Amino acid sequence: MKRFGLIGHPLGHSMSPLIHTRIMAMAGIAGTYELFDIAPSRVQDAVPRLMRELDGFNCTIPHKETLAAMVAPAQAFGAVNTVFRGAGYNTDILGFRTCGIKLAGKNVLLLGAGGTARMMAHECRRAGAKTLTICARDAARADGLNACVVSYEHAFDATLQPDVILNSTPLGMWPNAWNMPCAAALLRPGIDVFDAIYNPCPTRLVLNAQKHGGRATGGLRMLVRQAIEAQRIWNPETAFDTAAIERALLPELFVEILRHSPLHILLTGFMGAGKTSVARQLSKRLNLACVDIDHEIETHCGCSIAHLFKRAGEAEFRRIERDLAQRVLTRGESSVVAAGGGLVISKENQKMIRETNTLVLNLDAPFDILWERVAGCPNRPLLQDAGQARELHAARRSLYLDFCDANFDACGTPADAIHARLTHAGN
Ligand code: S3P
């Protein structure tokens, strides 16, 4: 039985044991993967011992640089994340490289100037990027990276026209999943985006890049790939099928991340788009709680939506809807949530939703198809007149499209499409 592991401090919730166990099982390697939480003051003693006792190990924050000085730097770029027989490697860079972002001849915008950014800047130079612009809060950190360094505000001014955006900052990382590291206006058709964040996966940046016609890859893929590359180094005699490992692992990791980091997947769209039934199907497939905000309102008020409109008026309905939606979207358990069609229309509600860990997915369809589905439904007080309903749909459709992080065709099989997009983020 081979023994591998990870050193770092603190280790918190590391996904590496799960990832490595699965990779070893798929590749037929008999091995274990353990966590070693080692404080900086003990690294000098611990590393020689681990080198003797283990068949190889990974290293994470804050030891990557320390380790680079302690082992033979085979392929380390100043930061070691993999050790094998006394030599240090950096498989983060291999993981990033094998994600296949085309950098040659491109104008690259790199967000951030920390350790991951240094690795990415190195890779941009190696691959022959045309220009490299780094947005950094602290310009001094980008010293020596051979790039044009600008202040971070530039990430939010739409005058830059990069071909590629690489995010190495924590902007958009759980528990601030609503955040974006750059202006949405930079996300033009054809752009290539890589986001090193893997929680949530996908991030709003990844979804929004795809929504605007770009390609986007999330950090979960890099995480899996750096682990495969470490296993390759430790087990040079073994063949690894990267595509098969990803197919099996990405959906499993997606669910695992949602289990410990509450995130809400809010389905929006016009009446009849199928929000409730898609939410049900999706929640089953992802093994998540399913909440229907209209249903919450009816339970809370003890009457139907139609009755509430009649009894208290639309304004009162909206107030109750906002309160309950806020409660649902701040629950400490991940869920798939079906919104009522009017929830995301007001600016106030949009702001409230953006302050929670919520990804907004829209189900879009032309009016005639929706009308066929819902005409005459007694519990939809806003659908009693075809002309008015058509106008309402026309007024709302672009609001839905603007506000959502991803848009799906409500006429196809949206639950399948959403599942595929979320669990293989960045394909
Ligand atoms: C509404 C949509 C309904 C319900 C209420 C108001 C709207 O939900 O919340 O009748 O303003 O679009 P569905 O979209 O689930 O039908």
C-alpha cells in the first residue's frame, strides 16, 4: 500500500483526500492519502521525516515557498506543491496548462498578483502571450513579472479589451459568491476566461463569460488536474485517463462543495417557464433541498396566491414575497429555489438577491409557448388577459436576461442542460 498526503496549515476542509482516493481507485493504485496539519515552525523537522515515510506528498499554503528551498527544484517555479524522492514540482502550473487556455498571441488580463498570479504570469510568458496586463491592489507584488501593472480599478473599466481574462483573486469565492472580479462589460463574445476559484463551481464570472458568448473554465478542473499530475509524478508506471477521471469526479466534487458551502440555485423566468418542475428535477439529481417561493408564500399566508392578491393586493404580496425569498436565500443549507416570475424584476429584490450566495439561472421561452402552457390557470392573477400577459412578458424578458448568470431554453430539456453546465463547469 503506497502512502501519500498533504501538508499545510491550516488545512481546513481539504478536498484532496477525496480527489486522490478517487483518482487512485480509477487508475488501479493501492494507496492512501492523509492530511498533515503542520505549523510553519515545525516544517523543517517534519519534511525530512515525511520524505522518508511517504511515497510522495503535496504541499499547500503557507509552505509552498519554504519547501522550494528545501528540496531539489525539479520543476517548481519558486513554489513547490508536489514532492517525490527529494525533488520538488509544481503541478498547479501543469494543471493550469492542461486546461488548455490559449495564450499565444493573446492580450491577457491577469487579475491579482499573489502566488497563483505568478504562476499564471510565468505561463503567459512561456506560451507567448502578446501582452500581459496585471490588475493589482498592491503593484509591488507584481514586480519582476514582466507585465504592464495597473491599479485594480481598471478591472472595472470597460475600456480594456482583453482576449483572455485570468482570475487569481478570491473575488467571487464562497461565502461571497455574488462578487465578480471584473466588469461584466469585459466579457465579450469569443473571450476566454479562466477562474482559479473552485468554490463555488462555477463562479458567477464563469457563468457570465459563457452567457456573453465566451469560453470559461473554472478552478475545479485545475484542482483535479494538478492532482492527476501529482499522481503521474508519484506513479510514473501508471496510465491516467484524464477525461474519464473528470467525468466521474467533477459532478461528485460539485455536490460535495455544495454540501459544506451553502449556495442557492435560483430559477427564474416568466410564468409557465417550468421553474417549479425544473427545480424539483434538479434538486433530486443534485440531492439538494427544493424550495418553491410561491408555495412558501401560500403556506405562510394560509391561502392561495390568487386569494392573497384579491384579499391584500399585489403590493402586499410583493412585500411578503421579498421577505420569504430573503429568508430562503440565506438558509444555511444549499438548495434549488423556484422563484415566482415577478421576484427578480424590482431593483430592490435584485440587490437583496445579490447580497446572498445565489446563482441566478433563467428559463427563457417565447410568449406563445408559455401562453399555451398557462392560459386559463386560475391561480395566476396576472394572467387573466392575453394582451396584458404578452405585454408583461415583453417588458420582463430583457430584465430576466440581464439579471441572470446563465440563460437556458425552457422549451428543451432545461434540467439536463443546467445539470451538465453546473457539474462540468467550463467545458
Ligand atoms: C407572478 C408569478 C407567479 C406568482 C404570482 C406573481 C409574477 O409565479 O408568484 O402570480 O409576477 O410573474 P409563477 O411564475 O411560478 O407562475
